[in-house]
Amino acid sequence: MQLSDIKSLMSADLTAVDDEIRHQLHSDVPLIDQVSHYIINSGGKRLRPMLVVVGARALGCDDDAPVKAAAIIEFIHTATLLHDDVVDESALRRGRRTANDVWGNQASVLVGDFLYSRAFQMMVEVGHMRVMDILAEATNTIAEGEVLQLINTNDPDTTEEAYLTVIHRKTAKLFEAGLRIAAVLTNQSQEIESRLASFGLHLGTAFQLIDDVLDYSGSSDDLGKNVGDDLAEGKPTLPLIYAMKHGNPDQTKLIQDAITKGGLEHIDQVAEAIKSTGALDYTEKLARSESEAALSLLKGLPETPYRDALAALARLSVDRNY
């Protein structure tokens, strides 16, 4: 099953999610409308909200309860993107200029705040205290992950463990929350809820690991951002951490200096060091291990096209070039 097959299966649900997003974006302040519509409509994969709805359908849900929850997840994700691009001073995302590059940092930060606050208004509309608890805890954890990543920036002594802590909190947590909500909305047992949440955590981890591989092996056209952005920002991702540990002294020193200073002055030499040390293969292998761990958690769920879609999303998290 390919992504196009999943989108076809979920066509009505995804349309409903998009309708909910556009409805909830409305503001009497024109700049908020402009910026929020720009970033929401900028070609994202909608993977996180898709997981909420597919997960709920796989668990037998046949109503529209997951739609608003899916839209909330996308609002939280989009708010983090707006803030991330300001912190990272990014100028390109999904092949388009970032909102901060178009409207400036102040507008991006404030519209990100609007999306966060609107997400919490929508949580109240859902009227489910457990859902509010999950999303509030996830939002706080993501913020902690962002701060941890900031602390690690330009620090070549960052360990693999520290890196994984960041991506579990910053990226995988929202995947986990979305699948946990799918279980809660369908009144599943604690055992099923935990399994679905763990599925989301493993899938989200695999997804971020492959993103970090593609930062050194993909193309700008496929990625919709500049190759080497993480290095330019001084972020010690796993390919860099592994290459520093397993490279020769010159390679280690090269990467240490590149992380400390940031920028892309030595991107070609760094990319060659990453390739020659097997860092990309190591990172991809870890991603595939996470994907397989996610797949194992689907055993025992009813055999439906929606369970197949969840399995396909776990596989597609690693088998992609964008």
C-alpha cells in the first residue's frame, strides 16, 4: 500500500480534517489569517492528523470524533514549525519561503501562539478530559524537547542518547499522542492504548531518523529545504555523532569544528566523512529497527484496510526520499 492508496482510503476523512482546519483558522485579525493559511496550506504531508484518524478507524470508530482531534494535532505541529523556523533562522520549508522570511519573526512567533491557543480552545470543544490531558502533556514535552535541542546546538560532545531524547520529545511525542487519542476516543483497554501509543513513538522516531539521513543524502527539490540545514544550524544529529565517534582524527576534528561554528563551509568534506564511516547506514538501520518495532505492535488488531494503512505508514516512514 502506497501513500496514494492511503489517501484514497481516507479521502472523506482527510477532506473533513482539512475543512475543520480551515474553519478553525478564521480570525478577525487579517495578518493571522494570512500567515496561518500560508503555513497550513504549504504542502505538508498531514501525516500526524492522518495517523489519528486511521488509528481510530483501525480500532472500529465509525463517527467523526477523530476529525477535530486530528485538526488539533495539526495545529500544534504547525505552531512548532512557526517557532522552529524563527529559532533556526530558516528561510525555506516544503519548497517555499518560511513565514518568518515573508512576514518577519515577530509575526511568526505570535501566529504560532495563536495556533497553540486555538488548539486548546478546540480541546475544550472536544469535551474529553483525557484528550486534554494527553495533548497538554504532549505540548509541554515538545517544548522541553525544543529547549534540549537548543542546549545541544553547537555542542559536538552531544551523545547518541542525548540526541534520541531530543527526537523522542520534539518529534515522536506528537505521533505518540495522536495514536493514544485514537485509542481513547474508541474506549480501548489500557493495554491497547499503550500499544498504539508505543506504535506512534516508534514510528515518529523512525521518521525523524530518516529526516536526518536525508539531510545529507537527499536533494533540495525532494526535501523542500536546503540540504545540510542541520549542519548549518550546528545541530549534532545522529549521522554527525556516529561519524565523529568512528571517523579518523581528521574527520572527527572536521565535524567537531563544523558543529561548533555552524555554517556550510565544509559541507562536502563533512558529507564524505559521514558516508565513509557508514553513519548514514547506521542511522537508517536504527530507523528500520524502530519501524519494525512499530509494526510488531499492530499484531492482534482486527485485519482491516485501516490496520494495513497503519502498517504501510510505518514502512513509508523509512522508505522515502522526502
